[in-house]
Amino acid sequence: MTVDYDVVIIGGSLAGYYAALAATQLRATVALVEPKVDYGFTHHHALTEIGKLAQNLNDAASFGIHATHTGTSEECHISMAWQEAMLYSQCVASNLKEQHSPSILAALGVDIIVGSGQFQSSSQLAFAVNNRLLRARTYLLASGSCPEIPEIEGLQSTGYLTLSNIWQSLQRGTLAKNWVIIGGIPQSIEIAQTLARFGCSVTLVVKHPYLLPNIDPEIAIFLQAQLEVEGVRVLTERPVTQVRLIEDKKWVQAGDKAIETDEILVVTGQQPNIESLNLATVGVKWHRRSLVVNDKLQTTNQRIYACGDVIGGYDFANIANYEAKIALKNALFFPRLRVDYRSIPWAMFSVPMVAQVGLTEAQAKRLFSRDEVLVLRQYFKTVAAAQLRDETTGMCKLIVLRNGEILGASILGAEAGELINLIALAMSQKIKVKDLANLSPVYPSFSEILEKTAREWSKQKLNSNIALQEFLEGFFHFRRNWNL
């Protein structure tokens, strides 16, 4: 069988772009089909940063800095600030779009094919697009995901926004004053906080007992308290049963509460973009929200690989790129590499930020003996850098074994996204907690909290070892009474 490409990458997600770039660096012949990247995430992160600045300006009075009022109404001021923020986010998205443009990939040797296609059902595996048949040794699905819409009575007829159209809608119109956000995933929490910081009234409705089902409950409680302080109304364990339009007003029934709102944002989860690919004819199976893949990221057709949120999970770019790296090397060479998420971190861009890697306390205690698992905590209020920046809300939590092996970490606080990378590196390199305790970080810096938390390991070990305590007391008693 003759082939045109070593690999054909299907889908214009950032993971697809990353894989295409990596393939050219390995001197492989590669095609990228439908390179259309959605830059909604860029607007989201840019507006989050502007929201932080707005909050900092509001908090400036505590530092003795007072803004001068121009006499314009608060509503007008917020509207102007929102339009300027949207303009800034559009500029950032434009810059990133230029960096990820198809022309750059084409100049590096990637065959760019714009269009929608599907696998053909014939004796030879091929992908048909624009009246062409793309034959490759292997294929990589990186088509991303689209919003999954829950079956809620009245939702379709009432109208709603999703992550795929919220930013385009806001660019065309004004910022609604009242919002109900349905769903407990990282993006829903980030957007709720950003809208509140721009002066909106926001209700976040979550069906789980905590904001997110996959984070440490202690961290979730901290984060919920912070959101409520900033004006976000959080309703947990409240499934949305119906939505109604009554006299031009939208009403949401969440549990036993009826909420009036101007706009509804549905952020309950994602589903893979695979409907048009004709996967069933080439033996690729999927289940509910995700493709079925093995730990080498092969689908049920071993010549077709997949990466990113098309295979399920939260939409995190660093995890998608990690999967793209594993899948691409397996596709181009021998499929021997396996994904191992134990030391791959993720972060939620709330304020303070939440970041996590490895096991939570509950997960560790299910896998290991409770006596073997130690939980180390330290609070940001003990860190000089946090005091200087007045960002003392938060905690660092390390989960370790008695032998010092680091099983996981959860951090809520300033610079959590940077701090979690250090923990992830330590875990991937089998560095033990005692080595973190021996760090001498720049003072003042937020890295100090890692050293402080790690030092708790030796304290806990000593406190639980009565024999060692008695030995040390006897030793120093002997030294004090030794004649020099």
C-alpha cells in the first residue's frame, strides 16, 4: 500500500497544531485537515486578567490609593470598561491567531487542507476531503469538543449561551446585568467570577455537593467562600429542572429556587466533535462523551489515534499537548509509549488560582493504608510574599507517604499555577518531600510555601515516633551535662 503521508492530523485544535509542528520537526510528512482554532479561550483568559485588575483597583483603597471619580454613572462606567476589555481580548486573540496561523505551518512543510471530511469505508483506510483521498500510515484525531447541552425542559425555547458562542455574543452586544450559569466545571467557575468582577449579578448552579467533583473538598470550600465574598451566589446540589420565558424574562428552576435572569450560560460539559467523521465504518468506537482509547491513545482502530478533549475530560491545553506528544510518537514510530497522568498538573484560572497534580487526600487513602498517608498543610497567610501583596487567602496541601514519596498536591492561592509545576517536576523525577524541605527559595517569594509545607513531613514523623523523641531528649540532656 502506498501512502501520501506519515500521519494525517484531523482537527484544528491547539493540540492538532502542536502535533503538526512536532511532526515536521521529526521530518515526517504530515497533513493537517481543517485548521480552524477556536480562540474563545483567549477572550476568556484575557478578560479574567482584566477582571483581576478591576478588582485590584477596587481594593486599592486598603493601600491608601483613592481613585478620582469623573461624575459618570456606575452603570456607564462598567459598560465602557467592558467594551474596552473586549477590545483588548480581541487584540490578544488576534496576536495568538497570527502565531498559530496555517501559513506558518505551511512554511514548515505541513500540507494544510481546509475543509470537512470523513473516513471512507474501503479496503484501504483513507480520509476523504475536498474530493481528495488522504492516505497515511496513521491518523490522529484532534478535533476537540463542543458543548454538551443537558435535557432541561424549556431550555431550547427560552434561549441560552454556551462556551462556543458567549464571547461572540458579548462582542456584538452589551453586557447583561443578571446571569445564571449552569454547570460545575472549571470554565463555569472562572466565567462566574469574571462577570461578577465586572459588576454583574451572577448565580452559579452546581449539581454536585462541591463546586467541582474532582478537587479536594477543603480547596473547594475555600474557593466557594471566595466566590461568595465577591458576590457570586453559589447553589450546590441543585439540579436545574426547567427553564421558562415569562413576560420577556428568563426564569430558571434550580431545586426549590426560581431565579429570574437576563441571560443563561450552560457550561455542563463537552462532547467530542466526531459526528461527521464516519468513524463507525472504520471500526472506531465511542462511549457517551468520549472516544474509546487505550493507554497508548489508540482508538479501536489501531491506526487511528486521538488526543485532547475529543477523548474526554476537562479541556486543559497542557494535558491535550501531553497527549498529542504521546500519540504522535506512537503514530510515527512503534506504539510503545503510554500516558501517565500522575505527574501532569492542571490549573483553574480563578482568583485565587486552583491547581492540582496527582492524587487528592481521599484518593490516596483509598489506594494506600491510612496510616501510610500523611497530609501536609500550610496556609498562604504564613508567607511573606503573600502578606506583601495582600493575597493571603489560600493553602498548599501535599499528600505524601511516610517514606517521603509525593503522591499529589492541591494548591489554592496566588501563583498556584507556577507552584504546581515544581511539584509536578518533583513527582516526575521521583524527588522526595525531604528534598523540597531543603529548598532555600528566594525571600520573599511564593515558593516559600512549598518549603514550609514540606517541612511538615519531618515534624509529623517526629511527633509520631516516641522512641526517637526520647532518644533526642536524652542525647541533648547528656550534651548539656558533659564537662567541656
